[in-house]
Amino acid sequence: MSHTLGIRQAQKQKTRQAFLDAALSLLEEQSLSSLGLREVTRAVGVAPTAFYRHFRSTADLGVALVDEALGSLHPMVRTTVSTTGDSEERITRAVELIARHVAAFPAHVRFIARERHGGVQPVREAIRGQLLRFAEEVKAELAGDPEAAGWSDDDLLMLAHLYVDQMLITASLFLEALEAPEEERERVTQLATRQLRLITIGRGHWLD
């Protein structure tokens, strides 16, 4: 019996993932607010009623996509502001990590960039919630840096939000340059590096 249940659970998870993959593919060319349930079920090859065994609505599907796109990124985001190495090493590491992630998961990055300010409220809230978690985790990482001595919690959180916002900006820039010539991607790398360097310089003088 347990073996049969295990097979059914695995099949259910496989079907659920097929919905997520199909939706992500369809969302390459449209926003979630315009995505029809029947479009997704047709792409998966199942009846529309099968959708409701996995998701309550397309908004619920969108929230699951947010979890898939951002949920696994928390270790990477903390790594981008790790206190290991000097400031230039940290900046170089951060830009390289973001560029590699965009190259590996462009559809996820495009989905978040589009839906962060999109028309589906539960999805906007899910993205905002994940970004707040990122900021809190970055703040905790920054608090362990000797350079943070004397900083208030509010100021550390403000700095954390700056870093998180800059990561999103950098990801969007790399996404736009994904199919561009190498020199354009290099230009994005240089711009992202300079922008992070500006934040770092301001950070160093904040308590002045």
C-alpha cells in the first residue's frame, strides 16, 4: 500500500511540476493576468478539471512559481554580501553570481521582473514577501561585518534593501543583454560593478 501511495504521490508531483513548467513557458510572452487556465491545461495535455487538484487558481499557480523562482535563492543572496574577501572581491563575486543565475534561469528572472509590479495581487505580495526575507537575511549578514559597528538596525535594513534592489536591477540588465554581443554583456558587468561600488563607498562614509 505504501509503495502504491508513493507512486501516486510521485505522479502528482510530476503533474504539478508540468503545470509550473508549462505556465512558465507561456509567461515568456505574456503576463500572468492574461494567462488562461485552459491555456495551461492544454499545454500540459490534461482536462481543465485536473488543474484544481493542484492549484486553486492561476494566481495560486503564480505564487507557486514565485516560490520556485525565489525560494531557492536565499543562500546565493547571502553569498553576494558575504564578508569573505575585500570589497572588490565581494562585488566581483556578487556580479558573477547574478550573471550566472540569469543565464541558467532566464524564464524565472523574466517572470519575477514582470510580475513584481504586475496585476495579480497575491503574486505581488508573494514576491514582496520573498524580497523582505532576502533583506532580513542580508541585514543579518551585514551585521556580522566589523564595518557595521555603530550602525542602527534601521540603517542596516535600509542598506540591505539597497543591496537587494540592486541585485534585481543587475539581474534585469543581464536578462536584457542575454542574447546581446559579448561587449554588451561586458558593459553590463562594468555598470553593475560601478553601481555596487558606489553603494559600498557610501556605506563606508555613512557614519561620518
